[in-house]
Amino acid sequence: MEEETKIALQWQEFEKVDMRIGTILEVNDFPEARKPAYQLTIDFGTEIGIKKSSAQITKRYKKEELIVSNTMF
């Protein structure tokens, strides 16, 4: 099993992290990824709009569980 690398942030560094809540509109398999992943279409509202991303969360979530969920990115 792969070992996770944990990085501790100081408070000043953490304040610079841009976290947003988005609504997942679409979830697709991402067969081109090196590790199993989903391609996500996320709506971040009028300020940012709709963006695409990917996430290696296939072991924890089924595609159906993610659609129309509000998630922090």
C-alpha cells in the first residue's frame, strides 16, 4: 500500500489556501489518468463559473453519490 505524505502548514500558509464550495454537476470515469480517478464538472457559482477537475476518489465514492453534492475544493 502506498504511504501518504502529510505536510503540516503554518497558520500563515493556511490563510493563503483558497477553499471554495462547489456543486458537482457531472462525474465521468477518467481512464487516461495514471491512477483511478473521476473527471468532475463543478459549478462554483457566478463569481468563478463552471470548471473541470479530476479526483482520485474512486475507492471512496461511487459516481452517483457525488452528483449534485456540495463539496469543498
